[in-house]
Amino acid sequence: MTASGDLCEQWRRHLALDRRRSVHTVRAYVATAERLVAFLEEHRGEAVTAAMLAGIEQADLRAFLTVRRMDGIGNVSAARELSAVRGFLRFVGGEDARVPMLKGPRVKRGLPRPVSPDEAVALAGDIAETAREEWIGARDWAVLLLLYGAGLRIGEAMGLTGAVLPLGETLRVTGKRGKTRIVPLLPQVRSAIDAYVALCPFGAERDAPLFRGARGGPLSPALIRRAVQGARGRLGLSDRTTPHALRHSFATHLLGRGADLRSLQELLGHASLSSTQIYTHVDAAHLLDIYRNAHPRA
């Protein structure tokens, strides 16, 4: 195996074993690294080594992204590609890695719409890969998947304690005014939380917060909001992309797949059905936007 091949294989093992990313994420991120290596070998005319990657310039990344755009990828895919490249370069360079700053493509703004599944995964992945410590990256990945995959409010996620462990197929959540509800947990969300718990240096006592800050205290929602703000800038996502937008996306995507309003009301913990009905308008606006963009007579 070549030196560059070794680097890509080390990246794959790091994602799969150390960061415990999903099979899909590992495949996508490694494919990006391999594309970057192949591009640099042709662009620079020499073998790619760790030393070369440590000295990569902004112009190199811009040229790589230009080639990928010529391949036909859209803004969201280009932003996710750039996020994966940054993660790979940070991994190869270690703690002292110098990764050139390059603003990602802007996602076109239009009618209010949910965060797409690709955007949600790209957002969580970017935040996890830029964390200063591995366990913090695993924590942020787990929190954001919980918001998107189970529709929790950020305050509800921060209110979870070690008493929820070990995780099952459902999770009891305490929402506004102390109201409790049961939400299903996707296998990917359970795996993300389990991976975080295994890496967290502060344990998971029943009465202690499940999600901890860097010094072991309760994790502040403000830290997650700031992390999302930074990631959406790097990925070129809309200012509407917030932690709460992930909950909105959970609701809108379920409604689009046929969930009824009463069931959605229970999953979201809304006291009134009128609060849930807003998602019918969001979904209709999204469908109208698709129609206007796709229909030849629109």
C-alpha cells in the first residue's frame, strides 16, 4: 500500500474505531480523502505524504472544490465534502495541524424549509470533527443526532441524566411544565450516545447530567448553539440552521412520510394540537417550492 493509501486507511480506522462513526459516514469520509489524494497527486505531480498535506494551501482546496463542482455536485454536497477534507487534514496533522480556511458554498435561501438529512449529518459531522477533544466531539455528535433523530428540544436533551442508561428502543423525556413523553430511539442515535458515554471521562452516575461540559459540569445549551453557528458558517448553511431547526426537521420529515398530527403531537410533547399544525404549513411551503422549481409550467 502506498503512503497515501496508508493515510486513508488510518483515517478509516480512526473514524470507525475511535470516533465510532456509522458505516455510511465512514464510507463517505474515506471516499472524500481518497478523492483529495488522487487530485493532489495529479495537481502537484508528486506522491502525497503527511508532510505535503501539512503544507496544503487554500488555493489547493479551492482547486479541489472546483473540480468536484465540475463533477456536478451541489452546494450541500460540496459543503459536506469540504467538511470531510478538513477533518482528514486535522487527523493527519495532529494537534498542531494547520488547516487552510475556505468558506463553503452558500445554500440558496428561499421559503422556510427544514434542514435536509444531508445537511443535518454534515452539520453534526463538522462539529464533531472540529472538537478539541475526542470525547467532546462524540458528545456533540450524540446531542445533535438526538435533536434530529428524536425531535428533542435542546433543553430536554441537556436535562437527561445517567438514569436513562442503558438505552433501549425508547427514551422517557421530561418536557415543558414537567410533562413526560416516550420517544423512539433510532439505532444510530443509541450508538452515538453509547459511544459518547464510553469516551466521557466523568462517568455516567444516575443522578448526574448525561451530557457534560469540558470540566465535568452540566453541558450548557449555549455551547451547542455556538458550535452550530460556527459549523453553519463553514458549511455555508442558512442562518436558520439552529439546534431547534433540527427538531423542526424531525417533525416535518415525519409529516412528509405520512405521520398523522396526533402522533406527531405526542412525539413532540405539544400541549395543544394547534402547535403541531404549523408543520402542515411548513411542509406545504416546501412542496410548493419543489413544484415551482420542477414543473415545466410553473
